[in-house]
Amino acid sequence: MLNRIEEILLATSLAIMTLLAATQVVLRYVFDTGLVWSLEATSLAFAWLIAIGMAMCVRDNGHIATDLLIKKLPAHWRRYADLLRQAICLAYAMLMLAGSSILVSRLFQLGHYARDIGVPKWLLTVVLPIGFALLGFRLVQLMVKTWRAPTPYGAQKEANE
């Protein structure tokens, strides 16, 4: 179900961005007018796209991996190197979760509103802690999957030598 929610949020964000950008182009170049709030709304939709998309890429193994050195390691060390790499990413995600939660909390306390859209700023930035929490969850899932994976082919042979 979480996978489906991620996909719906991504598709919705992309659709909003596309519709707003196309509408803005037509209004500007055909009718010589525009929507004042369009840029802010497009930026917000882009933030949702990035925040949810980074977790989805971990889920689908879609990130560019820096595994050149890991592939050079003996097979029995690769799992530990992968786990270390994933733990570093998880630590980064948790730091960003903490920082973005503080940001949202302070924006809530201050009561600031977005300049053009007219909604509370904390409501627009809540995507940051949501995205980093989801990223952390997906990284933990990946770490469990890596830990439980069967021994890679050749690792037993190398370990016996």
C-alpha cells in the first residue's frame, strides 16, 4: 500500500507541475498575463517530487551506486561494505529528518504564511520530514534485505581458501 501511495504522490506532483507550467506559458505568451502563485506552487510540487522520489529510488534500486570499489572486494566482504554504505546514507537521512523537523516546528511556531499561495509555510515544508522519514524507512528495509541475502556466489569458495 505504501508503494501505491508513493506512486500516486509522484504522479500527482508531476501532473501539477506540468499543468501549471503549461498554463503559465499559454497565459503569458498568448494572453499577456499569468498566475502570480504559479512559480511557488510549481516549486512546492517539485519538492514533493524530490522528497518522495528519493525514497522510491531506494525502494526500486534506482539510485546511481558508487560500487566500483565494492565490486573489487572479495565476495564475502561485499555485503558488509554495502551495509556500511547504507548505514552512512541512513545516518544522513536521520540528520536531515531531525533538521527538517526543527524547521517545520519553528515555522509552525512563527505562523508565517507563503508569500503567493497564502497557506502556512510549515504546511508547505512538511514534505521534508515526511520525505526523509520515508527515505530512512526504505534504507532500513534495504539493510534488512542486504543482511538476509544469501551468500553471493563464490563467497564460500573464497572464504575456504
